[in-house]
Amino acid sequence: MNMTNLPVDEFWPRAGHWLEAGSTAEKTNITVIGVGAHLTSLTPTGADKTPDAIREAMYRYSTYSWAHDLDIASVSVRDVGNIPDPDWEEGEARVFAKMDELRGKQDLLVALGGDNAITYSVGKGLWADEIGKAGLITIDAHHDIREGISNGSPVRRLIAAGLQGTHIVQIGISDYANSPEYARRVKEYGITVITRAEMRSRSLEDIMDQAISIAGASGGQIHYDLDVDVCDRAVTPACPAATPGGLSADDVRELTFLATSHASVTSMDITEIDATIDSADERTIRLGALCVLEAAAGVASR
């Protein structure tokens, strides 16, 4: 992004400057980190370019939320950069080490993907020995319980590592985007599924309240996984697996605010955006940036 083309107004602070300035405090409200996993994706992706693209897009927005009447400039933030080569076992070991270093140093860790494989490495890395108490809320069209190591397997891998299926809630699951066998396994694991069809007749507040109560049933930390391909394909052209009929941009922004307004949600990721194939108006990347801001507003509202 050419920053010289953006107007300068001392009374219109930019969110990009808020993130760039950062905080030197030992503990912050938010830590932002790039985890550009992409090599094990089921479809080729340039999602490793997305963390920096989201950072740049934040200069398009201010720090003020009219809806919540708050300025996220009051939220302390630290950007710790990108984890290099976070794919495969060796790369995931780097993610685990960084999560261990950051554990307890922020109210909310925001991991910028990268593909959905990072839900496993970020979640497991932060939870460590507490994984049995932890909870997971996914906003996703897909179950992500495939075999192997890929962006289609993080939920299964977390369960194999000790996460209880009964502490997992999947919101936005789409028709014709999953297989009968994986649907059977989801039921076997005890995962709570709130489908796209069910969402049409329920409020987002009611849905998130249910998700928090289930994911946090054991009093552990909750990870919020925002797979942006849950959105309608027209909204997110940079998400290869997005389907027609998905959620709106406003839906995922509101769900993100609602989730992060709970202190039990201590980490989140934004995944499955391929910055290299976005539309000319950068609508997908800009949505990712806005979800970072919604998360900051959520933390500020606690």
C-alpha cells in the first residue's frame, strides 16, 4: 500500500498507526502475530502473504467504533511480527515455542494466518498441559477433521492432542461442504454444530452465548477460530473454499466482537485468506483487518 496516497488528518487516527506504534509493556491487551502457514493446504495458496497484507489494510480504517462508542487507541497492542516457515512438524515446533513465550502476556492473542492449519499449532502451543480444559469455537463452513496434516485437519489434531470434543462448537457449517463420514465423526466426538441453516432463525448473540457456555464449560481458555471462507463467496473472493450462501461480512464482524468480549476467549486466529488472489478492491483482506479491529473493540468492552 502506498501510504503517501492517503490523506493526513491529525483528528483521524489510523488503526495501522495504532498497531505500528505498539506497546513496550510486559503485558498488553492484545498481541498480534503472523503465522503464514500455507504449504500443507489442500489447495495451493498464497496465504503466507496475508499477515502483512492485513497489517497494511489497517491503515484504511480509524480507531473509533461508533456502534460501541469506544476508541481502540486505548487498547494496548504489541505486534511481534511473523513466525518464519510455520509449516510441517519443524515449523509447528517454532509456533509452539513462540506460543510458550507469549503465554499469559496478553488478554487476547490474535494470530494472522495463513491457512487453517495454524488453529492446531497456535491452540496447542498456548494451552500446553491445560488442553483438556480448553475450548474451541470455530466460525467455519467445514468441520476440519480430515486425516493427515493440512488446513483440513486442525480440529481432529487438537482432539488427538487432548482437546475434548464436547468443548468444541462449530458455527456456520455449510451444506455440501463436508462428507457423511466426517459428519458421523463430529457426532461421535460430541462436537456441537450450529449450521448455516440454523443461523437464519437465531440471533448471533444467542448463538455466541451458547458457544461460550459450551466451550468454557470446564473453565479453561477458549480459542476463537475465524475461517473466513465461512463467508459468502461474493464477499470473500480471496477464500478459495468459500461457497455461495455463506455468512455476510457483517455477520463475522459481529461474531468476532461478541466472542472477544468474553474474558475466557484468550486467543483467536483469522485464516484462509489468500492475499494473492483478492479482488482489486481488496475486500477480503480489508474484512480481515476489520475483524482485528472488532477483536480490539471486544477486548475494550470487557
